Amino acid sequence: MPGRVEGKVAFITGAARGQGRSHAVRLAQEGADIIAIDICKQLDSVPIPMSTPDDLDETVALVEATGRRIVAAQADVRDYESLKAAVDDGVSRFGRLDIVIANAGLAADGDAVEKMDENLWRDSIDVNLTGVWLTGKASIPHVIEGGRGGSIVLTSSVGGLKAHPNIANYVAAKHGVVGLMRSMAVELAQHNIRVNSIHPTQVNTPMLMNDMTYRMFRPDLEEPTQADMAPISQMMQALPVPWVEPEDISNAVLFLVSEESRYITGVPLPIDAGAMIK
């Protein structure tokens, strides 16, 4: 029985681990070939470990284990030329591009607005918003050229739909993704290319599960743990869970890029365990 995206090609940013890796594997399981990129190095302004080349290699192995093909490259979403080179190479090998998932993002480190370091602000905006635009800029011409329509999914956050204190850099960038998504949806509708955004709550990935986040959630403790964070995190959701799994986000992405959502465009979709109704 054919998969839900059988024979299609997907370009995924931030694919070395976390949600990006999960998206790559899930779409491959449903028949897609994958073009994957990740920066695979540390940024000075990011206090948690970022992805590595070994992480990207593991994504490649997991996709290949499904029987699908994958082309992977180290590329920075802030660098248009490296993005374009990666997607151009993938399209030259696979012959088409149908799906774009602009997933790469930085963790929500920040401070009060008047105290925030300029590098924190700039890196968050550059990666979480400008990088999403550049991903579209590099990939959209290939989807249009295919003449088959397509689907683009931009990763935002519940922080793209509501405010959180002391991370205005992250919230501003993720709100900007919604505006970008809506503009892209209007512009690309004539080509039968749909554009939507996803808005996860806390997700069980390295971006959440780290000492920085534990301290953000539990500033009252000297050395908080994941278990210490869990009850506070659960208070942010309506459903009785502290976080969701990457696969939960990937299943929503799969729906949005499949024919099951063929008339859905311009929609911000929360996968939030009810965080938006709290």
C-alpha cells in the first residue's frame, strides 16, 4: 500500500536531531525522499549543546533504514548561498521538490527586554525568522517549477501565538513566522502550493531537556532536574501531560503535507495539549 507522501521529495532544515529528525524519518516512512540540512556547530549565544555532524549522520542512517533516499549537508539557515546549494543539489539528484519544512530554530534563551543582550536578540531573529524566509527563498522556485503544487510547513511555537516573559526575542521571531506564513500562503496559492505553520508546546527534545530550561522553569531550585520541571510544565497545558513527543509534531506535519489537507492553507495549527486554551 503506497505511503501518504509516496514518491515526493521533502526539504527539511534543522534535521540533525529533535523535531527535524523526527519529521525526516516520519515522511520517509510514508514514502518521501529527504533533503536534510543542519548547522551542526555551536553558536556563541546558545548556552546549550547544539547539533553535531554525528547527529546528522544518525538522521541519514535512520532515513535510509526506511528504504528511502536522503541527501544531507551542513548548512546555516542564515546563509542563503549554502541553503540554495544544498537544496539545488538535492533537487538535481532526486529530480523534484514537493515539500518544504522550515524547522531549524534556536532555544528560547533571553532576558527582560531592557536587559537583553543584542546578540541574543539578533541570533534569535536571524535563525528563527530570517532563516525561515531564506529557506523559502531557496526552495520555493523548485516547487513552483515542478508544476505539481506542494506544501510548505513553517515551525513556529505556542510562543508565536501568545506572550511569554523574558524571551521577547523568541516570541517576536515566532510571531513573525505567522505573518510570513500568511503572506506566503496568499502569494503561492496560484501555484497550488499550500503554506501553514505549526505551533508546538514543550516537546521532548534536546532543546527542552537541558539545564538552561530546567532553571528557567524552576528558578527556585539551585540544581533543578527534568522531574522538577515536569509539574510546572504540565501546568501550561490543559491536558495532563508536561510535554509532547517529537512524533506528535511529525504526525501533524505529515497531515499538512499530505493530500488529506489539500484545501488547508494559511492556518496556524497548535499541537499544544491545550496550552492555547489555558
